[in-house]
Amino acid sequence: MSEDRFIELILKDLSGNIHPDERTELQYFLNDADYLKRYKVYKMYWSRHDHNYINNEALFQKVKLRIDGMETEENGNFENEKRSGKFQWFFRWQNAAAVVIIVSSLFLLYQSTHPDNTLKSNAWRERITLRGSKASFILPDGSRISLNSDSKIRFPEFFTGHTREVYLSGEAFFDVKKDPAHPFIIHTGKMNVKVLGTAFNIKAYPNEPSSETTLIRGSVEVTLKDRPEDKVILKPTEKLIVNYSSPAGTLKGAGEPKSNISSNALTQITYMQKQDSVIVETSWVKNKLIFQDESLDEVCRSLERWYNINIHINNEELKSRRITVPFKDETINEALKALSTIEPFQYKIQGNSVYIY
């Protein structure tokens, strides 16, 4: 299986279609001297090939065996001092041509027998994090993404055209590589965020009544999908909150109205809040949870995703109680004890469920 994977990775690398994660995997192979030597042979001849369409799975296996055989033969040719320089050149040229055709054929065969693989220029990749897990990775353009728990992001294998567009459900921190000629656009369920190169956090869980965009540096333009004519430009340290449940609202910053928006959504700009030099909205990236004047209901939703549990609040009055508390490395039981100290309540843990009353 590792041999098949090695061939697959070098074909992607030589054709320029390798993903950053796969390049790391290839480098693991190349730490082995034998794999490195073989890679250099393939790379030497790749640029001289002439594609020949081959579509036969049996040949796929035969080609790989032939590659290994030719490498042995070529090593013998180099070490055989009895051959004249003319014949050494002939055999080396013959092996080179054969490797070129075989590697090229193998590449085309891989494409034809794997129609849904990521070598297709229009293929889309998807990263998903379950409750209780997070992920960090690099997009094809070099932008860095941290994906919070219970989230999903879709992005193309390669960015083409005049824009770089991805689709987010959940929460992610973006550190976008600057490229003014190709704006970066994040699509969520209710809003689109357009940037040129910046760092920011987006929280847009489909089952929550609001979405947030928090700008760390640079500049972003936010457009609500149901009102594309309304564009909000955020400055560093500003956070845009879009509440979907309220009938109307205004755009505010530092306590003062900025503009009026007539809509079925309440849109507000508030400033980021900091605690101990840690940005509250992006504390999760550093494995911390910081709640600043949030309702117990909101806190529990975050804890559900963080600890992969289900929390049931059986007292409606408790849901609206405001909470300010930081968490780091606490167990769910320790977190609940801290919360019950701030706002007295009783709780019970049964398996994967917590009952608050």
C-alpha cells in the first residue's frame, strides 16, 4: 500500500497537483534514501515526456513493476565498466525514454481510473471537525486556517479565476495570504466576508441565532446575503454581530449609531473585548475558552461543542444569567463547578449528557 501511495504522491508532485498536506507526506517517504533516489530518477525525466493515453488497471500494476525493474537495470548499467561509453549512453537513453513513457502513462492512468480524485482542477476538498476536536491546516494559496469544533469548510483543490472562495459552516480563524488581485471570500449561511489579506475570526453556526465576524488586522467587507446592497467595512479590533431573530436594527460602534439598516435582522458592531492580553473571540485557537458577559445558554452551547456533550438547562430563568469566566484545561465537571459557583445551580452528569436545574 505504501508503494502505491508513493507513486501517487510523486505523480501529483511532478505534475504540480500536490496538496501541502500531501507534500509533507511525500517528504516522509523522501527521508528514506531509496525512495529519494527513485524520486530523483522520475523527476529527471518527467519534463521530457510525451503523454500516451492508457486506461487499463492491470497495466497500472505492470507499470510499477517495470519502473522498479528499470531502476535496477539502470544501476547495473552505471556500474558496469566493461561497456563502452557509446553503449552506456545508449542504454541510459533507452531507460530514460522508457521511464518517461511509463511515468507519464501512469499519471494519465491514475487520472482516468480515479475520476473523483483531487487531481481534477475543479475538485473540492472538505475539512470537518467533530465536537471536541479542532484542526489547523493551510489552503492551496498559503492561507492558514484554524477550524473550531463542530465545523466544516469547503475549498477548491486549486484556486482559479479572479477570486479565492470557500464555504464555512461553524467557526474558523483565518490568516489570509495577501493577494490584492485575487480577493478571498468566505461564504456562510447568512453572510459573505471579502478580504484581500488579513486575520480574522468568523463564527457562523447554522443552529445559532447570530453570526459574528471579528477582525484582528487588515480590512474586511461583510455583505448579508438577503441584503447585498448593504456592505459593512470592519476596522481592526471591530466585531460585527448579525442577529437573525430581531425585526430591525442599527449599525453601532463604540456605543454610537453609524448607519440605519431596515431589515429583519439586527446588525451591530461592537469592539473586541480582551482579558489578560488574550482576545476573547479567538481564545479557542490557543485552547482557551473565555466568556465575557454571555448568557448561560450561550456558554453551554460552546461547552457542548468543546467537550462533545449535550447540556440540558431545565430552568428557563437560568438560561439568561450572564457569565464572565475563563477556562483552560478544565474537565467538564470542573467547568460546571465553576459555573455553579458564579450562578448557583444544581447539575447532574449522566453519560454524555448534563442536566442543569
